[in-house]
Amino acid sequence: MNDSELTPAEVLKQLEALAPDALLLEPRGHFDAALVGYTDEPDDHWTRQPGHYVAIYDRDRCIEALREMLGCDYDGAADYFGYNTEGAWMGKGTPTFRHNDPDA
């Protein structure tokens, strides 16, 4: 997993070279700041084929972006994120999410 000390722009550049079909969260103007890396071994609940790179987003930053976009509180944004973003399988390019909270 590559998610150390890269800027979102650097992640995008490297991900474009490795997996141009990797899915990115929209609208990009809100979610690109939450992009922290890429991996070909995601640690999530989806069954994945090995060797395919996907984007890694910081879960807390995504929820914060949703709070701003939707004008709601943390709980509302977290519920929306869990169901509509983190819980949505969109094919092999589906991004994965990093949790900073070890109890998450």
C-alpha cells in the first residue's frame, strides 16, 4: 500500500500510470483532497482480483467533504458515506478507504 507522504496530485499522477481505469470520487473538487495513496492489495470487504491498483481515500476527510457538500452534521455525512460511497461496489476500479480510528 502506498499512502505515505504523497500529495493528492502525486497520487493521481502515479495512479494514472498504473491504473488509468481506477475510479475516483466525484465531485473531484471536494474529494481529491482526501486522496492519500493507491494499492493493489486493498484492505476492505470486497473480493478483488490481485494486481489491479485502486485509489485509497482517507475516510474522515471524505466525510468532512460530504459535510460541506451536503450541509449536514457528522452523523448524517457518515451515514451517507457508509451507504452510498464506502458501501458501493462499482467494479474492479472501486476505491478503498483508510480508517485512522483503530476501532473503526
